[in-house]
Amino acid sequence: MLCSSVHSVSQISVSGCRHLAVRTPKRQGLRAPVRIQAVTRREIQTEAAALVGFSSIKMASDSAPAQEFRNTPPETGVGGDAFRAPEPLLNLVPVRCAKTVHFIRHGEGFHNIGFDGNEDAHLTPFGWSQAHGLHDHIQSLPTALGIQLIVVSPMVRTLETATGAFGAGLPQGGADVMMTSLEPREQWQAGHPAVALPPGIPVISHEGCRERVSWSKCDARRSLQETKQQFPGVDFSLIQSEQDTMWPHFNSFDESGARITFGEPEEHVTDRGIQFLRWLMTRPESRIAVVSHCGWLFHTLSAFSHAEAPVRSPPINAAPPGTHARSSELDVDFQNCEMRTMVLTDPRSGPDRGDPTWFQGGPSFQSPV
């Protein structure tokens, strides 16, 4: 199988909760009430606090046993572990406040097969096959995705994956070129012909969704000029610096050569990811593909998870487990070239964007003559 692709739809609410529910120890045979502990990570609090979550409707009778909610303390303790499973929460927002986002991890890169010293690693031949497999998968879907925008990390492996998955074949008849041809270089880059830009779909590069900066050179970005030459059809106007400033910042050394910083902190990746999602909500497009990386996808999506298993970043939403999406879709690393589809919502977004399906009705309606 060329590509491990998953086309499933889950819901992520970008909502603002600044607390994590932490259970106190049992005492005297009773399960103690949940206490609410403030999250200390100020960066994520700042981002999340600016967002308003869904209205939630809990369907339960007053006489029902207390429910174990991670964000709602039960009124009284209940002996033992006899807790009823939480009822599902209903979420309702206007369509203008929601976007369908297809999250994609890049195909296999040379850094994935042992050459992690390759600066800004390219796809392997198999990685290109995975990207082409994703393209075929998307084309074979019974309902077209109707993607209106492609956002891609500025790293070469994601740009090549986006080219293979969404490119329009060989440039013909004056078509815009998304990527120029590549000559094969052993253990460095695979050969590939030039690829045309998909017509009518902007492709924008954004550092907000680039990989977590490790101390490996594979996560160091090439110069912007070099990348632009290889991908002339991609919009790099949001990349602020010609040279990579993130990798040196998170991999600094003192005068003796001792390392001062050890890569990008996990909390910083999550905060960067949330800011990127907020930027997505400002875009006019409602169907978006995001081509990114395993680490970034994990630290960003797992922030919205409610799995019981430990996660590397605290949840953004304080809600019962399973409220927004299955943990397997948010807490499990993406395979190379895997795609997962999510619904991203923020009820405060899009106040100036009308609903094209809206019909006023009422007394002002004029019956056609």
C-alpha cells in the first residue's frame, strides 16, 4: 500500500478554558470531588482565553447518579467507582464559524530512514509514491473534498508532499509551475519532473505549522531564496526571514561550545499550533488542507484531547473524555502521508461573513408574481 490515509471527520472546538481538572486522592472509601487546578502555562492560557467555546447541553435527570466529568465536580461523593458514563454534549455553531481542515503529515523523508543529518530533508522515492497515493485516494473519494486553500510548512518535505498530493501533473499550455524538476542525488533527494500548480487553489507557506524544532539538521530550513526557486508557485509572503531563525534560536551554544538550548519546548509548539489555528479561522476559505509534520500535529491536536492517557500538553478544552473526537485521532502520531479530517470551530469567528444559505422569510417576504 502506497499511502496510509485515513479520511475520517472529527470535531475540534477551539474554545477557551484555562483550567485542568485534577482529581484528589480517595479518602475513607469515597471518591473525592474534582478540584479545579489552574494551568500554569501562560502562553497557552493567553491564546485559549481569547476564544469562546461551544454552548454545551447535558442531557441528564436530576435524580440520576452523579456523573464523572473532568471539568464538572459532582454535587456529592458516590461510594466506590459506580459512575455513569457521561452523556454526549451537543455543540451548535453557525456554519460561518466552522472550517473543514484536512491535516496531512509529509511522506517518508530521508531523515525518516536514518539520514537525519540532511539539512531540510527531501522525500525519498517511496515518500513521493506515498504523496501520489494520497493524490489518487483524494481523487477516488465519492464526494469531492472541494479544497479551497492549501497551507504548507516551509520545509522541503512538506512542500514536496503537497506537490505530489495536490499538483496538477506536468505543466502544459502555460500552466503555472508549482515545483521545478528535481535531479536525483543519492541519499539526499529523489528525482521528479516539474509539477503544475492546481488551478484556482492558492498554496500558502506558513511557519506556524512547521515541525517542532529539534537539534537535528533535518528540521533546519533552507534559505527562502533557494526554496522559492524550487517552488515558484507557492506563496511565501508570510515567511518573515530569508534565513532560518527558529533553528538557531532553539539550538544555541555558549562560548565554550556547551549547548544552552535543547530544541523547541513542547509547550511552545502547542502555543504556536493554536495561534496557527486561530489564523486559519481568519481565512475566508472553509475547506482547507494543511500539510505539516508528526511532532507539530501531535502537540497541536492532542491539546484538544480528553484521553485518560498522559499527553505532553494540557488539554485546551475542559470537557468529558470523548466530547470532541476519539483519542485515537488526536493522541496518536500520524503515519507518513496520513490524512485526518477535522472540523475546526470558533463561535466568535466570522461575524462579518454572512451565511450564503440564509433566507430572511418573515413579513418582508414578497411572493413572486
